[in-house]
Amino acid sequence: MVKKIVLTLVVLSGVVAVPRPAMAGCTTALADCYTAAAKVDSFWYRWASGLDCELDFTDCVRSKLTGR
Amino acid sequence: MRRSAGITLLATALAACRTTVVRQAAESAVPVAPLFGPAVSAEVIGGKAEDDEGRVWLLAGGSAIVRVDLERREIERVALRVSSAELCWGLARLADGSLWTLKGRRTLVAIGEAGRIDREFALATPHFGLFASGERLLYQAAEFTPPAPALRAGIPGDEHPRPWSDVATRPFAALARASAAALNMISCGSSRTAERPCWFPDEAAVSLIQASGATRRVPLEGLEVIAPEILLTSDNPARPVRDAYVDERGVLWVLSSGRPPADASERPGGWVLARYSPRGALIGLQSLTEPVRLILRASGGRATVLTGAGMIAEVQP
């Protein structure tokens, strides 16, 4: 039951709301980047790596959201 | 398995239902009449600046400046002399005529003759965007902790630009930090009055901002709004406001993504042109015969635009 609720919430949150390739690529790249950052030993380097992941994601989606 | 698939289908349908169609009763399609060009290809335009004499500068593909002279019907393209590893974003023209952009996230550069980089300033923090107001640059810093000022103003080299306008980044409780930061990236259009239009990618509203920072928010009736989650995951997101321009009478011209015809090509641009009174009352909302990327100038009831095919064209609603 819990699994079903979580699945439903994830879908409703739009995380897997049938993304088309380009921006889905941004999301996938963010997930991959987070995974790599999580493996960094040092807390501060790990935190900085996570921030870099988020900056890369915003760079990735920027042309679609604010580009003309 | 089948049950999970059913739940997924139901949930996706429910998510789609969150798409809020305010109203988009477009009248008959308005022809987009080419004047000259093409000025650009399908490359992304990362910034726009203009002067009072009908000249417009576009940052194309992150690595070239395209100057369009609307009066003389001339187009000139120069490559920026930057490394291919660091693309540029944002374009700002100060009152003294100097042209500025962001190289990567952390470097402010002045663009000189023939695409040369005249000056560089290292920025203390990463930035998302760059605009101009008079003699000051408007910086949009990469902000991950909303609410915070969306824009800060300062002269080039000023290490402590001050908050500009009442526009603040917005929290999105249901979204990840990076997604919220992306939705808080602001765009600003051109104006022939004292008020400059700026907007967020998910809102059918603009903030009209004076040089002093005085701000008034104008909701835009009739434009289609989609849920932020859908906006973030679309390849070609339907933005309520793709571009905005305030003409000399204070009429606000808005280019909106709208919905392309079923047989439309994949060219970039919006399919709806709307006009609003200075107070925000809807004057007219019409679909276009082809997609338009930018409003370059609007005056006397007609607009000069950049089309999805890269042509400079005219629209008379």
C-alpha cells in the first residue's frame, strides 16, 4: 500500500511525467551527477559537488526556459 | 505489475489535469510577413539588447553577436573571441553603449569591436543571467534559497550590487532545489517607456519595473499556463510569456508559446501574440501563421519580430 502511494506521489510530482528527450536528459544527468557526488568522501567536497550538479542542471534547462 | 501500470496511467492523467488553461480564445491567425533575413538559424538566443535607433543585438548560440539594423535592414554577425569551452549567456547594453555578457557562470565580460573581449571581471558567485538598466548591470545570481531578490543592480566591477525591484525568487515546496532554482530564472524584455517587463518562465504575469526599482505586477489574462513539473520536463516547454515589449504608448506586447498547429514544423517560437493596456487589460490575443521568437520593436500598432525561421518580419494584429 505504501509503495503504491509513493509511486503515485512520485508521478504526481512530475518527476516521471513523460519527459521528452532534451530536458529528460537534464534530469537524468542531474541524477547521475548526484550519484557521483554522493560517493565523495569529504563532507564539504560532497556538498560542493552536489551544488555543482544543481548548477549544471540549471544550465541545462536554461535555454529551454529562458532562451528565445 | 498491471496494477502499477494502471496507477501510473491514472497519476499521469491527474498530473496532466493540473495543466491550467486560463483561456486562449485566439482570434483568426495573423500573417507574419517577412522583411529581410535570415538573421539567425535555430540556435538558442541567450540575450538581447537594443538602442533607440532601431539596432538590436542578439547573443546567438552562446558564441556570436548578431547585430540587426531594423532601419537599414542590415545584419552583421561576429564570433565572440572566447574559448569554445565556455559559452556566454545574457546580453546587456549600458547607456554608454558598452555591451556585456556572462562567460560561463562566473565571469562578466565587455564585448568590444569584432567580438573581442575588452574587459573581464571575476564574479564572486555563479550567475544565471544578465540585463541592463541605464548605467547599471542587472545581475541574476544563482540563488538556491528563496525568497531572495531576483535581480541586483550595480556598475561593472561592483562587488556588492544592490537588490533591484520587488521581484523575489519563489519557494516551490514540492520541487527539488535545482528545479526551484530553474523556475526562478527571470527574463526581461524591452521597453520604450520607463517600465521594463520581467517575468518568470511559469507565470502568466510580468513585473513592470522602473529604473528606480519601483515594481508593479501585471497578471496577463488569456495566456495558457502549465504546471511547473510539466514545464521542467518538456523538450519545448509552453511558456506563457516567451517575450514581452512595452511600446511608446505603454501597450504591453506579449509573445506566448500557445499551441502549434498539428502540422507545424519543429521551428522554435511562440504562436500567440497578445496585447495589453498599460493597466493590464487584454486588448487582443491572436494566433500567428508561423512561430515568432522575439519582439524586436513595436510601434504604431505593428510589431517587428524575429521568426522561427530566423527572418525579420512584421506583424500587424
